[in-house]
Amino acid sequence: MRGGSVIRRARTRAGLTQSQLARMVGTTDSALSRWEHGRVEPAYTTVERCVAACGLTLAGVLREPDADPHDLSLLDTTLGLSIDERASRMVDFVRAVRSGRAAVERAS
């Protein structure tokens, strides 16, 4: 993962704008933008300073998994459903799991 991606992840996780983080670490908005967009690779110490300014640790940011686009799409779809539609999908899911378990038990 590139330094700018780490900075962006930390900044968005902290709920900061580029301007806010730039002021906190003593740089310009344009420099921060160049790092985040990969046009300039920031120094390691700069990445550490930005992450710390966000109240996070570098290890914590690097361990955090990226959101799966498919999972995000499913969440968006689910949020658009009514409560009854969500309940119906949940019941269908439970039936599918039970059916799979029964098939495994029969095969054993």
C-alpha cells in the first residue's frame, strides 16, 4: 500500500478534510492532495505524522482490511428494502443454511 493511500485511509477514518489534516501537520492542501492521489510519494515520517495527527497508529491503519465493493453493494441494496423484505431474505437465508447442513449430514 502506498503512503498516500495510508494517509487517505487514516484521514477519512478520522473524519477530517484534506484542509484540516494539512493544517494539523503543517503542510498545504495541494501537497496532501498530491500524496493521496499518488502523484508524489510522501516520506515515511510524513505518513507517520499524518496518521498520528488523525489519532491513529500506523499499524492499526495497515491492519484494517479494505472494504469489499461487493459487500458495500449488498449493504446499499439491503438498506433500500423494507423491513418485511429484509425479514423475508433472512428467512430464505436460514432455509438455505439448514438445507446445506442437512445435505452434509446425509453425505456423512
